[in-house]
Amino acid sequence: MRPVIGRVRLAMGLAALGAAAGLGAIAALALTIDALLDPAPRPWPWVGLAAALTVAAFVLRALAARISHFAAFALEAHLRTELAAHLAGLPLGHLVDQGSGALAKVMQDDVNNLHAFVADSTPLLGRGTAAPLLTLALLLFIDWRLALVALGVLALGAAAIRLALRDHVDLQRRYDAECERIHNAVVEFVQAMPVVRSFDDGSSSFSRYQAALDGFHAVLSRWLAASATSARLGIVLLGPLPTLLALSACGLWWVQDGSLGFAAWIAVLLLGTGMAESLMPLMWLTHFIRKADASARRIQALLAVPALALPERPQQPMDASVRFDDVGFAYAGRADAALDGVSFEAPSGSVTALVGPSGAGKSTVAKLIPRFWDVTRGAVYVGGADVREMTPDALLGQVAFVFQDSFLFHDSIADNIRLGRPDADQAAIEAAARAAQAHDFILALPQGYASVAGERGARLSGGQRQRIAIARAILLDRPIVVLDEATAFADPENEAALVAALAHLMRGRTVIVIAHRLATVRDADQILVFDRGRIAERGRHAELLAAGGVYARLWHSHERAQGWQLRQRTAMEIPA
């Protein structure tokens, strides 16, 4: 809260002054009553003072709320800007590891929690802290005995509340865990609806939701059983009525014996409930304070993640080559290495294919090129420059990516294509779309290039999304292209268009292609065969087939898969 702490303190101070003005108005009313009891009543000065202090209290509270709300909006803008700038400097691998859900929670929910705390809770904290202290000071000034009576009632209420909260931390933790369990069960049930309807009558999937409800009910029942009686007693004692009854009874006794004036007793009755009425909101605020504190800690934890180290003397690439020199890499939290001793060179303008079983390290190689992670050992060079000695802009200005699962924003087709070049005109966008074999289907959309792709491109087919991604890469016109099996999920109708689009994209560029369909890379300049994080074989298609190693085994498996087909069983083939 440091960027807005001055405004927050001002809002709290104004709220405290508003509380003081409100108490002053009540004291003025007591003096009005005292003046009315005088044989020659002259109450109007006190009436005027009470009215003026009432207006002042209202104005001060409104001003405090205005300042705190503007401070909250300023803090929200500051935190989101700082978080976005920090995320832009983090290793992309860290963002992948964290997941979009956790990051969205920090940037949306946690920032919103701090906004709500600053906007609504801080003025209440100022008012709720000042009011009981000022009330106690006034009561002590008027009559110390009645002040002690009011304090005694509050002490009993506080003791009851403390008893109700004796296991609060553990029960709150269990309560939050059960709430999260219910939330996860609901999300799972809704997201898995197609699977549920296909394979389950609901009894299995819904039973997990029911089990979560049962666990929540058990925790809540235990919490209520342990604290309900003492909590109700504490809430009653901290309410205005018990304090008012105690002050009325004791005050009447002392008025009758002459040790307390009637006007002083009336003043105490008007002021005495102020402590209880101010303390109760502070108790309810503890939940919001705890929530804001947890949000602040999560924001701090994200901001504490070290950004990618920037070079003191940045290097510039000399060409479009890619070279791995004895690269080793292990993901955080995993004992086994994803890559171990990987060395190869992809000359400018060449096509290098990475093949191998799942988990062999192919995608890791591709993601080390744009420095999604830093290598554990060795070095990765782009254009002869170590990627760790290049600025992020210089490095990403060399490399274009086309992922297997292309991400499109909920924006127009044109804006999705111009993502990397926001200044691109319509002619350049359409030229890239034509090269990516996407122009015709875009024009067939209801609004053409102005059509909205939908969330994650949901309004387009998989092949259409891929062609938009290829158009985006063509528009960027970067010398190195990394293809993460861009045709993996294409249907036969779209595959021809995708292959033509990729052929245009690859022309004259250095290409690193991750291949699962081996037939798509048989003409590559070099094929690197990965197995368990190492390069097991390298060469061209014919050479690797003749070697009879891992590649040959993969190729024969690929050919057998191509020959697989469904066929109808005849009656003679059906066993008796």
C-alpha cells in the first residue's frame, strides 16, 4: 500500500475526525437537555452546535470515503501495471509452471481484495478505532464509575467472543479447504459434462460433489457446535442494549443518592453505547483484514520472483543460425534431466526436424531457443550470440513460434493476425492471410476480418486457428521459425491448406520443426532423433532408415499406423 499510504492515512484521519464530530454532536444534545432543565432555558446555542457538528461529521465521512476510493483505484492501477511489467520480465517457463489460474487470481482477485480493503475498510478502521477511545475519554470525564460499568460489559462480551474463537485458526483452515473442494467438484462436474453424459449416469461424478458437501457440512457443524453459544452471548453483550441497561440501572441509583447529576446521566446514556457500536464493526473487519493480508502476501511472492537477468553488454545475432553446445536442462522439482549433453547446429536457411518418443526432450529444445527457461549447463546460440547475452526484444525479434495448440484472443481476426505488428495495415494483414491460405475462409465469415474469433478462438475450427497463427508468423517475418507440430490435429481437408501455408512460411528461413508425423519431415536437411533427453541419432531420412536404429523403429511404427483401418467382421469370423 506504500504508493497510496499517504491518502489512506488522510482518509483514516478524516474518518476519525468525523467520529469525533459525531460524538461532539451527541455531547451537545446532552448539554441541550441540561439547558432545557434550567429555570431560564437557553438551549439554542447547543442546538446549533449539535447541528453544525452533525453536518461536519457527515462531510468528513463522505470526504474520507471519496479519498479512500480514489486511493483504491490508484493502488489497483499501480499494482496491475507493476505486476504486468514484472510478468513480462519473468522467464516464460515460470509462467507456464504457475498456470494461468494462479496468475489470474493474483492479478484479478488479490488486487481486487486490496482495492476493497483500501476503499471500504480503512475509513471504517479509522472511525472504529477513534470512536471507542474518544467515547471512553468522554465517559471518564463525565463520571468514571459509569465508564467502568460500560467497560465491564464490553470485557464480558470480549471474553465470550474469545472463547468462541479458541480453535478459529484450525477450523478456518479446514473450512476454506472444504469450500475449495466444493468449488473444484462443481467446476470438474461442469467442465466434464460431455464425458459424464457419455460414460457416467452422474452417480460417480456427482458423488464427489456430494462428498465435498458432506465434508463441508461436518466442518461447519463442528464449528457451530463449538462456538455458537459463546458467540451468540458475545454478540449480545457487545450490542448496545446490555450496556444501556447497565448504565441505566447504575446511573439511576447514583442519581437518586445525589452523587450523579441528571444531565450527566443523560449524557452517559447517549454516549455509553458508542464503544460497543464501534467495536462490533472492528470485529467483523478481521475477516477482511485477514483476506487482504493473504492477498498482499501472494502479490509480494509473485513480485519477489527474480526476472530474467539482462546482459550488461547485449550481443546482436550475426545470422539466423541456431546452435546448442553441450546443453543440459532440468525442470524445477524434477530429479531427472530433460536434456543431457545436447549439441547440434542448424545453419541459416536450413530445416532441422526433431523427432522421437513423447517426453524425449523435443519441445524442451524448442522452448530453450527463445529463452523460455535458462539452460542448466552449456549454452544456446542464435546467430552466434548466447541467448543469455541478448535482450529479450532482440532475441524474440529473431524467432517466430507456431504452436500445436494456437491461442487466439477474443478479438477480431485482423487484430489476432497483427498481434506482433500492431502497426500493420490492412493490406499487409490480407497478404499474410493469403500466404497462410486463410483469406478465403476469413472473407466467408459474417464480418470478414472484423469477425471476432471468440474466447481462445472457439468460433473457428482447429485448422482455421492454425492458419491464423501461421498468418501471424508470416506477418512478423522473423528469420527463425519454430514449428511445434503445426499439423498434428488438422483434418484431411485442412491439412493440404496448412502444408501450403507452412511451405510459404518456411521459405528462406531457418526452421526447427517438432514432428510426430514422420512423413512431414522426410525431406528435412537434418533429422535429430531424441531419446531420453539425448540425441540418439542424426542424419537425413535415408541414412537413418539404413542405420536401423531408433528412427527406423519409429518409421516402421508410423507405416504400420498408416495401414490401420476398421473393417467389418463377417459372421464366419465371429466366435461361437
